[in-house]
Amino acid sequence: KSTERRERQTSTPVTPTTFPELHQISVQAAKRLEMHLPPIYLMEVDAVNAHALGFMSEGSVILYRGLVHQMTTAELQFIIGHELAHIKCGHTSWLALTHSTSSAMAGHKLYLIFHLLFRAWSRKCEFTCDRGGLLACVNPQIAARALARLEVPDPTQAERLVQRIATNREPAPDSL
């Protein structure tokens, strides 16, 4: 809860006034996912990242400035949809709970088992939310490119990777 509060306080809310295009993308993504738009924030960090937060609350999405500057509008719609899907599916509460439990279990014999189970569940959550991102952007090519650009920041190289995967000349990396 304190992390969420701290990140909200150090970020700028995305509203029709502060970031009109980003707000519109978010509204459209939430509509396509048939959900209420939670608060979206822009954090002044150069990293290419975004995440959803929330524990027993409505949740929020934090977008990093580096991500917003690097991605196209359509790619941002995929990423925002992905993060909104975490909130819609209730992943944020479970993630917060598992992280706090994991910290409390550090050094305990059951920690490794708990950690492995959590990682398997977390990976499935990511696949589910990739589907949410696809629903938000409505274009599999854009979804693939957004995922590739998270791994390969250079747009040209990311596009080549997507094309090689699409033509089955190269297996997709595990992170995609």
C-alpha cells in the first residue's frame, strides 16, 4: 500500500488536461476491456516500463516516461490494455499478497516451493494480460511489436524480430 501511495505521489495523473492523447488511449483500452478506467499515472523515469498496482482497492496503472516516448500510440494501447487486464483480473491484489508473503518466508525451507509456484502463476498472469492488451489494441501485429520492443528497444530490430517470428524463421524468445 505504501509503494502504491509513494508512486502516485511522485507521478502526474493522466487526465484529459495533462496528457490528452494518453488519456484517450487509456479510455479506449478500458472500454474495449469493458471496465471502469482506474487512475493512470505518468512517472518521470526514463525506463521502458509500466505496471499495475493495487491491493483491495480499485488499482492504478503507472506508465514510465521512457515507455511513453519510445512506443507508438498503438503499442501504448496494447501496454495500457495489458496493465488494465491485471487490474480487471485481480492480479494486483494477489501480487501484493505474494510479495509480502515471499518476503516473510525468506530463508524458510518452503520459500523455494512457494517461489516456484508463484513464478508459474505469474507467467500465466502475463499471458492472460497479453490477451487483454490484444483486445485493447485489436491488432496482433501491433501486440507482437509492442512485446518485441519491450525486449529490443530499437524499433527496426524489433520489427525484424517480429517478422522473423511471423515467418517461422526464428522461435520467439521465452520473454515474448
